[in-house]
Amino acid sequence: MTVSCGDKDHLQLLAGNNNAASAEGEAMYQKAKAADDAGKASSAIKKYKLVADKYPFAPSAAQARFRQAELLEQNGDILKSFDAYQEFIMRFQGSGLYSKALDRQAQMAHDAADGRVKTGFAGIPFIGLKTKLPSVKIVVMLEKVRDNAPRSATSAMAQFKIAELYHSEKENRKAINAYRKLVRDQPNSKYAAEALFRVGVVLMEEAEGGNRNQSTLDLADEAFRDYLVQYPGHAKNAEARRLIATLKSKDLDRSLGIAEFYDRSGQAESAKVYYRDVMKKSSSGAAHDKAKARLKELGE
């Protein structure tokens, strides 16, 4: 392919423009650093941001963005700092500061999830009434941490924190989905076994909280049994077996209660169905003995 003189002139012009822009960016970076060194954080943040925004190809652009994020973090402006780290991560993957940016961003998100990060009234950091960051913002932060390093331990931890946050706020469906996503995406992570165990726990809590239909109990039982099969030897195995026994007892009590309701209502044939169900599901115990005795009284 041949290049005309006009093309050469165009390329030289572009190169000249880029060189000039880089020089302007470096000059602005030096101004930002001077403000930084003088302790003028607000001015430094603005100038560092300008360097990274306007001169992304300047040699010091990565350092400028990183330092902007650091200063915002030091000033307590958590959300803006997190976003600045995100911009760094998206733009400067080749920087020697990349791993440090990932770690700082992850720590900020986990601190927020654990309630160790506060923001001021109306979103002004550390001024006026301090409140926990809104859950919706924390989830967004954790999702970015998760997606910035897929399949990593950091990603698994972030997903687990998302599930825990939903669980703590009684958003059970979202919690279950989040725990299951972790097990599905990273079944070998150190958080996966606990996540699957927690699915059973959340379903049990639903059953105890009013959603007592049989399908909820069955799903909880299934989750605990899946956990035992997939993660034998995990620390919660004994607890899972105990909870499975508890679920069985709840199931028997439920069937016995329905049988007795029909019995009291004079609907003997319907009562027999549930008494038989109790007998089928148990070989001994109080519920078994009650069902057996009543079926005998009813002519069986």
C-alpha cells in the first residue's frame, strides 16, 4: 500500500497533535502534583481528574487517575472515589498500579457492605448526620468488583457479600438467586459450599416466617441434600443433617395437622389420606403413633 504526501502530512499532523496534547497533559499533571504536595487536596483532585479525562494518553494519565481516586478516598468521598478507581481499572489495565486499584476498590465495597463506610446527610461525606450507604449503591459497587476480576477469589467474595446483603434485608428471593449464582459460576471457590448451605437456611426462614407451603419445605430439603452431595466434609455438614431432620419433623407435623383438621370436620376419607401420608413418611415417633392409632379407629 502506498501513502501519498498528503497522507504523510496528515500522519505528521496527528503525531504532532498527540505530542502537544501529551506535553499539555504532563504540564497539568505537574500542577496537580504541586497542589497535592502543598496539601491542597481539592485543587489537586480537580487537576488530576482533568489530566485523566482530557489527556488519557499522557504518560502520567494513569498516575493522575489513581491519585485522584486516592485523594477522594482519603477525603471520605467514597462513591466518587470508587468510580474513579473504576475508571482507572477500565482504562489502565497495563499500569503497575492496576492490582492495587482492584484491591482498594474491593476493600471499599466490602467495607460498605459491612457497614464500616458512612456517608453524610444528602450524600455529603462526613458532614452532618452520618448514615450507611444505601444498599442499592453497595450492590452496584460489589457487582463491579465481581465483574472486574471474573472467576477470582475477589469476585467470589463480592458475590457472596451481595447475597448476604439481600439476606440481611429479608429480600429472600434475591438472596437465594445470588447464592445460587455463586455456586453456579464458581463451584470450587471457598465461598460456594457456604452459599449452597445458606440457600437451605433462607428457605427454612421463609417457611418459618409464614410461607409454610410444602414446596418451600421441599426446596429447603433439596438444597441441604445438594449441599451434602456437592460438598461432603464441609464444616456445616452436621448442621445440614440436623436441619434436614427438622424439616422432616415439620413435614410430618404439617400432614398430621391437616389430617386432624379433616378428622374434626367429619371428612374421614380426606383425613385418612393424610394419616397415611404420615405413616408413609415415618417409621416411628409421636406423629407416626398418632396416625396409626387414629387409622385403626377409623377402620384401617
